[in-house]
Amino acid sequence: MIAEDVRTSPHTNAANFYSDLLSGNFDAVLDAFEGEPIIDAPRNGLVTGYKDVANFLGEEKAWLESLGASIDKLKLIKSTASPERVVHEVGIQLQIPTTPCPIMFANVSDIGISGITAMRLYYSYGFLNRNQQFDRKVLQPMDGSLFESLLFRIADSQCNEV
């Protein structure tokens, strides 16, 4: 698990989304919502209600697994929280040719009094659907500027950490 495996707060439940998804623990995801589950995702758009969200979770897990995702390939990048929101970013190493580093995924969860009120997922669907290609040249410094040089070093360090 990425976050501690204690389901005591909506913030912890939100941070465990990708761990729960990839391990097939869909009940934990559904139970984390304060009311009717609401997830907005790049592939499916807005999904609401227990039955539709449960189906979505199964489809999303199967799709990610078809790309080579698994719980052991999940890496925490950053988690940021406020009383009303959690942003959890993870990297998942996928078996896609020309992908030198983990692909970034994020879930943004709005937090109510007793649970998650809504969740939005972020990832590059075009790339994962193989309609786009990873182009390393985009990250290379062009004029030697400090910003571009730092961006290149950050990209290198993230790719080499896997």
C-alpha cells in the first residue's frame, strides 16, 4: 500500500485510491465516499452511483493491467492535503515501448465531513491509448536557460529512479 493501511480518515482513504484499485479492493474505494460515489476520469467521463462506479473500477483495473500495471509497480510521487481536498500523485511503470520512466497518475478527492464527496482522475489518456508517443526531445534544453536545464535534470532524475 502507498498510504498506511488504516482507514480512519477520508484523507487516508483518498490517498489509497490507486493501491485499492490495483489490488482489486473496490469496496474500500466505494466505502470511502460520503454519499453516492462520483468519479470523473479521462477515459469514461463522469461516472456516478455505486453500480456504475463499481463497474468503472473493474474496467479501469483491467485496462491498467493490460498496459502492465500492478500494485508492485506503483510508486508514490507526492501527496498534498488540505481539510477539503487531497491530491495524490503516483507513478506506474508500464510495459509500453519507448516509455523510459513511470507514467504519472493523480487523483484529486474533495473531502466532506465523513468521506470523499467527489474524485477526479488525471493521466495522459492519449499516450496510454497509444495515440501519442513519448518524445524525449520536448524536455531537452534548447537555449541553455537555467529553467530548461533544471527541467531536463528533473525529468532525468525521475526516469532514473525506477
